[in-house]
Amino acid sequence: MNQKNQILKAVNFLKAGKVVAIPTETVYGLAANALNKIAVSEIFKIKNRPFFDPLIVHISGIDLVEQYAISFPEKAKKLAEKFWPGALTIILPKKDVIPDIVTSGLPFVALRVPKNKITLEILKSLDFPLAAPSANPFGYVSPTNAKHVAEQLGDKIPMIVDGGKCDIGVESTIVFFENENPPAVLRYGGIEIEEIENTIGKVKINISSGSKPQSPGMLDKHYSTTTPIKPLQNIDKASINKDKTGALVFGKYLNFLPHKNQIVLSSEFSLSVAASNLFEAMRDLDKMNFELIIYENFPNQGLGMAINDRLKRAGTS
């Protein structure tokens, strides 16, 4: 199906209150009309997602923010102007037009303009925004191509819009603006903290949630493989079954495991390349019937912070 037909078909399904998988530059999303409570409830049902975990609302442009948010502080506007369309989500006090099911009853809405031509065309063809978490069963590794979505949710949704591989490969960075409080980063993601602070000054970091998250991606256990996954520094190399252990490594192979058991995320030691390959590599290792997957910690800077965050949450038991 050509791109134009994909867009038309997706728009028709979404107008009819259906749930459709859409591509973004971060990960694939499971999208429905954010203003339609019944359609949104289908997202939770299909993903088996708990209702206390809020959703991100996707819009086609910065001009729509004030339709859905009560206020749009100057610093939030600066971030939106610099990084939208892009891998940045901004949380603002919500207007009543956004149903409580979308925000898990919280008085705030998470807004983002995705940087994907197909999905932006879909959004521009609709007169409502799209609520869209990642298009995978709740708690599992996020999908970064249409095949990942088809493998797990293909029989539960009428359409997967195929936009190829996601460019960034990890979810958006989330920044929370609560009244007069300083902005807080609630999730590391595709926009680096340094870039955010260069734009609006210092931000708080508040990425742990407990059991009632203020935004998506804050639950302690998330992005998980079926196979147990642990950091290399917590492993006693002498006690593991080397033939039954897989590894995710940054730039070069570990010398104590067979090369065929390892996936190198970026032979050039590029954090952006590693991020774009991360979730696919986790899925591939998960299919190889290992007893354990181990991973190296990444440099804790830039996109490395987002990669480390995903791996740490994946390994939480």
C-alpha cells in the first residue's frame, strides 16, 4: 500500500474510533482519538496497560497547545519552539476537554508533536489529537519497526501504518511544568538534558515514581525482556553458563562470551546509533533462548542516560 493510501486508511479508522499503530521518530505508537473515552479505553485493553499509567497526547503543531492546556509557560514555549516536531514531551495543566482516562485522573496533560512525516500528515487530517503509548504489550520492550508491532499486536488492531525503522529508537524526553515550580525532567529520552538546560536553564531530575507515575515510562519495571537481564558489574563471570548467556555491548565484544551470543549496538561507539538499535537488539536476544542477558552500562551523558535508564528498568525484578 502506498503512503497516501496508508494515511487515508488510518485516518478513516481513527475517525471511526478504532486503534491504529503509527510510526514516530522515537518508537511506534498505539493511537486513538484522545477526546474519545471509549477509543482510549481500547488502547489500555489492547496493551493490558494499567489505568494509573497516563498517556501522551500527540498534536500536529505548537499552535494547538492552548486548546488542551490551561497555561503555556514561557520556558515550555521555548522548548516547544526549539524541539518540536521532535522527541520532547511537555506536561502542562490540562483543560477539561482532555478526558481523565488519558491523564489517569491527574490534572495535567502530556503533549508532543512527533517528527514523522506520515504521522504528522495523519494528525493534520484529523480534527482531534491522538493519545498514543508505545505499540506493545504493557511492560515489554518498545517496538521500533512495524514488524515488532505485528508480532505482538497484529491480531488485535485493524491497521499498522508502516513508516520503516524509527530514527531515534528510544522514547521522548518528558519535562513537567507544574505551576510556579522549576521544570522537572520525568523521563530521559531522545532530547538530551544538556540541550534542554542550554535552552531554559537548570531543570530538576525526578525520574523515579513509586507506584503512581506522573508520566509514562516512570514505573520501576518497564521495557522488559522475557529473559532476565542484568548489568555486567553485577555478574560473577565464573558462575554463568557462557553458552546460555547473551550480551548487549556498546562498541566491542566482551572477551569472555562467544561473539555469536553478543550484539554490538554501535561499533563506532555512537550513542545515537546505539539508541536506535537498542530495543531491536533486546528483542533479538530475547528470542535466542538464553538463560540470562547481560549488558554494559553506557557513558552516562547525552543519549547514554536514556539507554541506561531503559536497561535499568528492564532489569528490575
